[in-house]
Amino acid sequence: MATSFEERVKDREYVNWLKAGQGFRTLRSGLTIFLKRSTNKLHEELVKNTTGAKISCHEKKFSKQCGDSCKCWAIEIENMMALQEEDKPKKLNAIWSNCDHTKWSLEEGGPWEVAKCYMNPGQQKTNTGPESTDISGMNLIANCNYIELKTDKNKIKVKEIRNHRNDVMHSCELTLTDEKLKKVFTDMETLVGDEAIADYKDADKALYELKKVKHLHC
């Protein structure tokens, strides 16, 4: 017999699981301004590196059949990819299927279509900016070597939080131990507290909300 919701919310580890989910939503909102400004700066750099090449392409997806302007942009996007591992020279692969490559060179919409190349596969057309992405938008920080944090090791925190999110979302019983919850929130607070992010008003608000959710008694 299924446990009633009234009984379930008395389960501390289920409440922990709910807190983690709210924490991920809060973290996303706390990264919004940082991601928006970072993608704009990245786009400005790519425009400079491509000497302002304008894309005029009728291919539905980026491929070898695309023209020189598309390929020029693709090369520069790949040049900004992070290494798979710090001690190995091989870079991560850009995910061309995530984006509309015909918009890369546009000032309006272009920065985020470029950003989606650095995210995990499966990004939707409705993902048009930091406000409409899920926490996978963090992958931009980890996978693009142009975007810097004040503390280098906090890029590792991005990967750890991504793993936390996967563990939480794939929990069969929708539970989370106290120890794991503490680790999840500590890593999120560390990331949003990085000096490159913390000065933005949405990050400051998110840090406050994260601490409040973590200590909330249900």
C-alpha cells in the first residue's frame, strides 16, 4: 500500500530531497546575471575572432556542408572548449545539435545560441536564456574555458553540483540523507559565493535563500 502524502512529508529524508530540488532552482536564479553577462562577453570575443563574419546559411543543422562563415564560427567556438580532464590535452566536444547555428553571429539571440554549444545534449528551442534554462546552464561555466571564476577550483564545484543534481533526480525513493544534503548545499553556496558571481544582486539573494531552505524545519 502506497504511503500517504501526509505520512511522506514526515519522512526527514524525503523533505531533504525536496529541499535539494528547491536549492537547485534557487541556484539557477542566482546565476542568471552572471551567465547573461558572461555569454555576452564570450560572444563579443567570438565576433572579434571571426572578424565579424555574418552567417548566411540555409542548412537546418550545422554540418560539413555549411559555408565558410559557419565553419569559421564553429572553429572559434571549439577553441573555447575546456579540456576533458586537466591533465589531458583533448578538449570536450561542442554539441552542435543544441543550437540554431544560423543565429550565432546575431547580436540578439546569438550569445545564448553559442552558449548552448557548451551544454549537455538535448537543449530545447525554448531554452533562450539563463531564465529559461534548467541547472544544465551551469555546464557553460565548466565547459567553456573563456568563462572564469575567481577561484579556479570552483569550476570543479560546478561538476560536483551537476553530479548532485543527477543523483537527486534519479533517486528511486526520492530521499536524501542529511550528510548528502549538507554536501549539496555547501557546494551550491560555495559556487554562488565565488567573487566573480557573488557581487550580482541575484547571487546575493540566492545565497540568502539557500541558507534559509537548508535550515528550514518542516
